[in-house]
Amino acid sequence: MNQPKIRISNLSKRFGGLPVLRSVDLVVRAGRVIAIVGPNGAGKTTLIKSVLGLTRPDSGKIVVDGADVVGGDAYRARIGYMPQIARFPENLTGAELIRMLTDLRARTSELDVELIESFNLGAALDQPLRVLSGGTRQKVNAAMAFLFSPDLLVLDEATAGLDPLASSILKDKILADRGAGKTVVVTSHIMNEVEELADDVAFMLDGCAAFVGTLDELKRITAQATLERAVATMMSRGWVQVAA
Amino acid sequence: MNTIYKVLKYQARDAVRSRWLIAYAIFFALITDGLLRFSGDPVKAQLSLVSVVLFVVPLVAIVFGTVYLYNAREFIELILAQPVNRVQTYVGLYLGLALPLTLAFVFGLGFPFLLHGIDAEAWTTLLALLTAGIVLTGVFTAIASLIAVRCEDRLRGLGTAIAVWLLLTVVYDGFVLFVLAVMSDYPLERATLAMMMANPIDLARVGLLLRFDGAAMMGYTGAVFLKFFGSTWGSAITIAALAAWVSAPIALGMRAFQRKDF
């Protein structure tokens, strides 16, 4: 009954001869929060960018809502993306940037400004983006991902650079949207956060999806009580495998 | 079509506010105003401006263009994460760069002439000068976009940009002079024409000098050029060559942009 939101099959990608993704299979179920975890350079961001069509796969297939992402652009209207690095044109204001996205999406319906309000971004949006602090820019970045009430949210290290208050606000928003039936894909290095947010975990290692399942399953197969320990166990086992 | 305009609109708005672009406009305004004051003759001032335009416009377009696009990498990613088509986005990014540069150039160079007031003859040559600058901006912004898309490494990209500029401004003319000197016993009019076609800056230079009645100073070669560029055929070929210099880098860049991984 839960039709998959994203189905990735046999996805491979090399950058300059170096394999970044190695036949990744992953199913993201609708209405759930999935966290993609794993060490730096495991391919998390590349995986996310492939779903958005920013990176083109060498082989394999990505299907979002039943439509292949290669060759289509329209499916991105239903995705809200929060990139890892919030660097915007220096001389535009946040309000102009938001107007640009609204224009590009040809949106006329009501915008979801909840985050703009709870982050108190009102005044900051009229400033050129160059004068905003890194944290404020990250808040603008987060607010833009939720702006168009997309049914799929893709958040790359969403809470990195946010203060505890902003981070809590963002996490509340993620959980509220999940409650409203939206699907959320997050990457994170903070295991407490993953435990708080995620229903499912995909553990990436060296370009492979080494484990995909629920949080409880991961804890069970690693025989660990916390997610942090479970992931650490996966990582050290992975290193052993690579070394052997 | 729609996406082109939307991308262009916001990118141009950002670029127009850039300090470097404003400095570029002021630079041309100061030089032009200075030349007008010193020479007292608008056409003489324009003749001096020819060299400045041929030298500075390509350099600024190619360097500003590559640096801007490297800095806009995350911005481009944000645009491409929206439901947009890559081909249209690329055209929008190109125009969003070429138009502000054109605007700064036209305003900077044209404004002092408006202030000082000029006669009909000076108007024709001024228009020729502005057209040459606009075309060169179009060509070198297209090359800049191509470099920024093709080169992942920004230092290498910037190096390539400066190398291309040096090649077309300095090295190429040296090469042409060398060929002319070595082959001076042969009739080289056609070969020279062909070599001019292969360099947009040379094309602009010849086109401009002919407008300024400078052809008389160029002797026999000048006469050949005047005959060629004055004919319908010659003008058509010149326009085609310049169009190729704008569209070839755009087409190559577009192809690379469509396949690029962000």
C-alpha cells in the first residue's frame, strides 16, 4: 500500500575514473523519513544529486513517483531541495531569490512561509545575501526548500551550521511535514538527530548502500543499543571488509 | 523561452550590482571623457578608443565571465534543482552575463559623448565602435561560459581564459605578421583576409579602421580590404564569421552543460 516515492536500481557513477556510486539499490517509501548516513566520501551527496538530476548516472535507473528522472524536468516541481552549501548570488536579496524560485516554478498558489516566520527571517530577506551570516543563509536555504509545500524533501546536512534553536525548529518542521504525509530524505552525521527524525536508514559505504532498513533492524543486526554504536559498528566492519 | 528570461532577469540583476561591473563602466567613462577633453575632436577620440576597446572589452568579458560563473556554481545548482530545462538555463546564464557587460560598456563609453555633444559623422563612427564592443562582449562571454562549464578547476579555468585572450590579442597578430614577412614575395591578400576571419578581434579592428577612413593609411592591403569589406559579399561573410564566433562557443558550452555533473 506504500507505493515507493523513489526507486533507485543498480545506480553507478564514476568521477574521473573513480567509482563514487557502485550499483546502489534503494527504495524510499512514501510518507517516511529516510536518513542517508555514512562516512565522508561515501557517496551520499552524489546519490542525492542523482535523484535531483544534477548528476547524471553512468548506469542504472532512478524513478521518482513512477517517472524516470533522466529526460524529464517536471518531476522536480514536487521536490524541495536544501543543498549542503548555502552560497547564493552576493548582490541579490533573500526576497529576490525567493521570487526567482517562485517565477521558475510558475507558482501562483500560497507559499509555505512557516519557516520564514519561525526563523524570524523577515528583515534579513531584504538584505543582500552577502551581508548575512553563514547561519542566517542556511536558514534561508532551509526555508526555500519548504516554500512550495513539495511532497518530497531532500535535505543535505540540513542542520549543519544552525544554532540549537533553529535546528529544533527545522526538525519540528520535518516531523510535522512527515505527519502530513510527505516524504523526507536527509543526510546527516549527527546520529542523535537521525534517531530523532528517521524511520529508515540507508548506510552508505564506499559508494554502496551497505544497509537499508529501519532503525530497529540496524540496531538488531549490529547488536547495539544506540544508533551511533550501530553505525560505528557498521563502519568498522566495512573497513575490515575493504582491508581483507 | 520562459526559463531563459527568468534566469536572465535575476542573474543580470545580481551582475549589474557587482562592484567590478560598475568599475568597468566608470573606467570607460573616464577614458572617453579624458580623450574628448584632450583631443577636442570626437572622431579623433574615437580612433584612440578603438585600441582601448579591442584590448579591454575582450579581457573584461572573458575574465569577469569565468570568475562570475565559477562563483555562481551553487546558484546554478539551485536553479537546476527546480523544474527547468538545462538548455534554456544555459542561455539565460549567458545572456544574464552578456547583457550587463554590454550595458556597462555602452553606458560608460556612450555617456561622455552625449554630454559633450557630437555631430552626424561622429555618430556613425560611435555606433560602429559600440557595435564592435557589443559583438566582442558577446563572443568573449560565450567563450568564458564555455570555459567555466568545461573546466572543473577554477584556477585552470581562469588560466585558460587569460591564455585565450593573450592568444587572440597578442600572439595571433605576431603569427600573422610573421607569415606576412616570410611570405612577402607572394600575393597574400586572400590569405590575410582568411586569417582576419579566424580572429574576432582582428575582424573588429579591420571593420572599425575602415569606417574611420583609416584604410588610406594601410596602402595596397587597405585597398583590398576596403574592396572586400565594402562589398555585399564581404559584409555577409564578416557577419557570418562573427555570428559563428558567438554561436560556436555557445553551442559547445550548451552541449557540455547538458552533460555536466554538478
